Amino acid sequence: MFTPKEARRFWAKVDTSGNCWIWIGSKDAAGYGFFYFQEKNQRAHRAVYFGLGRKLSNGQKVLHSCDNPSCVRPDHLFAGTAFDNMKDAAAKGRLYQQNQYAERAKQIILACLETVIPRLQ
Ligand SMILES: [Zn+2]
């Protein structure tokens, strides 16, 4: 749990003006915030999850329902497995790019078959 001092330090680095509450402190390249808590640098969305006394079971991660790595709004965070994260991503179309790639590969294969099959007949 956050101490009152940690909570003040945490929320001073959050912009709560939008729907997502954005971490405005230091972030990594992917947009995840960092917050020093429990004697280590943690991702900010994990820090707030634990800071509010929530817990994870084995194999669970803190996931974003809003898909925004910089968001630390507690009700946008939920516990789930890596598999849950994939399902969630697929449901929201985050895997669309990979699907597009698969679709392109399929088109290339079909185009090849179209040129090969007439020669086999
Ligand atoms: Zn959010």
C-alpha cells in the first residue's frame, strides 16, 4: 500500500484531466511510466495497482482495459494472464497489423498458385 507521502508523490505525476489518467513522470520508450516504490523502480501502472492494496495471483500481470501504456487510472487496470492480454488485444484489434501481414502472405501464395496450377493442368 502507498503511504500518504507515496500517494502524494505518485499523484503529483499524473494528469487526471482526461478519461485516461496519464503519467507525466519518466516513461520508457513504450510509454510506461516509472515510479520508485517498495525500494525499486516499478512501472507506474503496477505501482498504483499495488499501492492501492490490490494483489496479483501467480502468472497474472496488471493489464490496461484502455490499451494506453501511460494510463494509471485504477479502474482502467485489471489483473490477467499473458493469454488474457492476447485475447484482449485480439478483441480490440491490436493484432490487426499482424493479421494484415497474414492476409498479404495469403495473397502472395494464392497469386503463386494461380500461375503454377495452369501449368500443371
Ligand atoms: Zn486508461
